[in-house]
Amino acid sequence: MILTTYDRNALHQAFGIDMASIDMDRVESIGVGAAWGRLTPGRRSDAHQHDETETFVIVAGQGDVVAGSERHPVAPGTVIQLEPFETHFFDNTGETDLVFATFYWRDSPRAAKVAAIPGRQRFGDRPVFV
């Protein structure tokens, strides 16, 4: 068994979110990255997109997730999956920290398929590869 817990002292900035990596190296290269994320009340993360499929599990707080032109409320127990290159951000509309776990992985055929969708919003000439 490998356990990890949310540690606010390990947080650093990424995409306008306070992030802390979850050590996935210990599960020997299953190809999934993971992190804890936190948005303090009133904050909004940076709108961004990347080549990974990403799943979020909200564990505390309230807010909204925006993907493309869709806005949805989130609360503990909400699970969100985003396609590669899907523009997204979080907005903490609550009075406490919005905390989530995120899991992300590369699926090259899926990324190539969704990157070719007409009308997909782009940032500059190329997407972000992380």
C-alpha cells in the first residue's frame, strides 16, 4: 500500500493553482501523473490546455469548473474528466479552500483525434506540452 496525504506546506504555483505533486514514481511507471491542487476563496486558475487527458476529484470546498464554454458547479465528490487540449479553469466561488486531486496521462491517439476538432480554441500557435 502506498499512501499520500494533502500537505499545504508542499504547495507551489502552476497554472494559477497551488499544486503539490503526488509521488507516482513509487508505483513503477504506470504512466499516470497526480497532484493535489488548492484554490483559495475568490481565486480563479489560469485558463489552459495541454496534451494529457485529466481527471479531477473535488475533495473540499465549492466552486465552478469551466471547460470551453461550459460552466458547472463543483463540490466534494464531483469528478471531472477533460479531453486533451480542452481549455479549462477553476473558479473558487466559496468561502473556503477548493481542494482537489488530479490524475493525468498521455494517450497519443486520443490527443491527435481531439486536437483536429474544428473550432478548438488555441493559445498561440501551439498547445502546451507539460
